[in-house]
Amino acid sequence: MGHRLLRVNESIKEILSSIITAEGLKDPRVGFVTVTGVEASPDLRYAKVYVSVLGKQAERDACMDALEHSRGYLQARLNAASRMKRTPQLEFHYDGTLDNALYIERLMKQEEEVLGAEQHDIFVDGEDADAEVEAEAGADAVDGQAGGGGEAGA
């Protein structure tokens, strides 16, 4: 994908985000919507607009229907706000990335409950790093005494 197409995708994403959220569509079915990405075709005739909708499945479906119903208005506003020769025909698609992330997080929490929390090799904010260092130093001192005694007798 070329740099020009990437700039066009980002421009469309910003314009649609501001139209949907800041200016707001009058349709009450449009709730918390986030435009997560845009993929325009190389000839700029079509653009897939990926949106994330906060809410239950019924609210998502209603919001997607409202966006599809408002497609002509959104294309007209996009045409007015952009300096493109041809405004792409918008196709709205639900972006399930957030749903997948929440599902994986739930699975990881369930696994942690079953297996127990794992110790971190890397210090995490809030952990007592000094206690960890002292415990390791004490273990190294014990190892050094056991190994050192054998060499002194030889």
C-alpha cells in the first residue's frame, strides 16, 4: 500500500470520526462509536470503514443499521470536508478486535485463578524490588559458601 493511500485512509478516518462523534448524527441508534480504521480501494471508489461499538449485540446491530442508513449523508459530508476528486462509496464493517481482546483477557484471568499467579522476572511497578534483590543475594552467598569450602581444603 502506497503512502498516498495511507494518507487518504487516515484522512477519511479522521473526517468520519469527527462527523459521527463531534458533530453527532441525529439518529438515536448511534451510541458510542469509534472509527478504528479505513481501507480504501486503490482507485478510491470504495472504502471499508471499520467501527467499534460499545454495547450489547442488539445495540451494535442497531448502530450498524443506523450508520448504513446514514451512508449518503456521511459521504456528502466527507466530500465537502475533503479535497478528493472522487469520494469513495462507504461500506461499514464491525471491528471485533476489542471483543477478542476482552475474551482473551477473561481466559487469562481464568487460567491465573486455576494455576495461580506467576512470579515476574521483570520488576513491575508496585513490587518491592529491594526485597527481591536481597533474597537473591542471600541465595548467592549460600551457594558461594558451599563451593568455597571444597576449594580451601584442597
